[in-house]
Amino acid sequence: MLFGLLIALFTFICLLLVLIILIQQGKGSMGLGSLGGGTQMLFGGSGGQDIFQKITWVLGVIFMVGSLVLALAKSKSGVRTKVSEKAPITQQMPVQQPASQK
């Protein structure tokens, strides 16, 4: 139950990180952030990108720590996959037929 909630939260963080990265205006004026005015930014001319950069760093750290926590939780919980839950296949010895009498 808790593992599923952590996976959902991690997925939300990943999507939010992708959106924040796409909004930023790059040094080469590539990305979705440059679709607006030429020199205008969302929060003014000088400090607009600083908030997005800080959010990106924070989400990046959360992403790395979250992936580490999920990997450790999965390995310690012993969650089994459907393949490992199947019963092992046992090989049966062939039954030898008695020799026919002539």
C-alpha cells in the first residue's frame, strides 16, 4: 500500500520536473520558455529564471533521493514478481516400459 503511494508520488515528481525543465528558457533561446516576448520573462526581466532554476534543483534532488529510497524499499520488502511466484517446474523421469515377451 505504502509502496504504491510512493510510486505515485515519484511519478508526479517526475512529470513536474519535466514540465519545469521545458518551461525554462535555455541559453540558446530554445525551449517553451521563449515562446513569449523576446526579452520579457514571466516574473520580470532579471530574476525570472532564478525561481525556475531553484525549483529544478530541488525537484532534481527529490528525484534522486526518491529513486534511491524506492530501490532500497523494493529490495528489502522482497516484492516478488509474477514469474517468481510460479511453482518451479519439475522434470519427471520417463517411465520405462517392461520389455514385451515374444
